[in-house]
Amino acid sequence: VLAVDYTWTKSLAEALQKEKQKLQDNIALSESVAAALVQFDLESAIRIINSVEVTAQTAALSQLISNLQLYKPYIPDSLFDMTHLSVIDHIRCPPPQGEVTIVFTDIKSSTAVWELSPDAMQRALRTHNRIIREWIGYYQGYEVKTIGDSFMVAFSGLQSGCGFAMSIQEAMLSASWPCDL
């Protein structure tokens, strides 16, 4: 009986060790792919996935990358540029309490421009979003949500909301925009 228990225990320990190694390999793979995706380096992420055997995890990661490639033009820049200080500042700023001032922004006629020149509009949108987020941080606003090229931002008072609106208008006028817009 003891010999059977020892053999069974040893087999179980070996199986658990193999499962532990698989989990560690999966974690290492996920960390490598995540590091590439943080930089939006899809080519590196694909190379990493293709360098290992096909599993349910690699299939799911491949599908994620395919979706990112397909929907990249519609994903907010904030997901790709989290290292920019003003983006981090506005995320840390808590939502205002009590009476608040809400500011909505929108690029006039952007749908038509997207249809005429999507590459230039993508570059312009990055500039637009950077400017908006810089001034959100400066006026300690809270980005409630972003849809396409529109922002909804909350401020703790009328002065900061109006100051933000005036500042972004001035910054937009002096910004460098793609020539093909």
C-alpha cells in the first residue's frame, strides 16, 4: 500500500510541476505580449505569439491583436499614450464635487474630413487630443468620457471651465496641423 501511495504521490507531484511550468510560461508570454502592446508594437506582439505553440491563449491573443489592428482608428489616443504626463495628471484628478461646470468639445464637420483624408485626420486627432488633455491637467479638470473626437470634461467651477475652453481654442489656433487637411 505504501509503494502505491508513493507512486501515486510522485506522479501527482510531477503532473503539478508540469502544470506549474505551463502557467509560468503562459504568464511570461502574456507579459511579453502586454509589453509590446503597451507600445502599440503589434508586429512584435505577433512575432512573440508566433514563436510559441498554438494554444487557446495564443489564439485569444491573436484575435485581440487582429481586433486592435481593425479598430485602431476608433480607439482613443489615451490608450496608446499613457506615458504623457498630462494624461496621467488628468487621470489622477478626482471628479469634482458639488456644483460643477461641464464642457463638451467636438470637431466641427469631422465626419466629412475622416471620409476625405483618414490618415491626416488620425494625425490631427492625436494633436487635438494632446492639446485637450494638456489643458484638462492644467485646469484640474476631470475627463468624464471621450467618444471619437468629442470630450466631456467636468470642472470644479465656472472659471476653470471657461479658462479651459479659451485655452484650448488658443492652443488649437497655434498648433501645427497636417498640411493635407
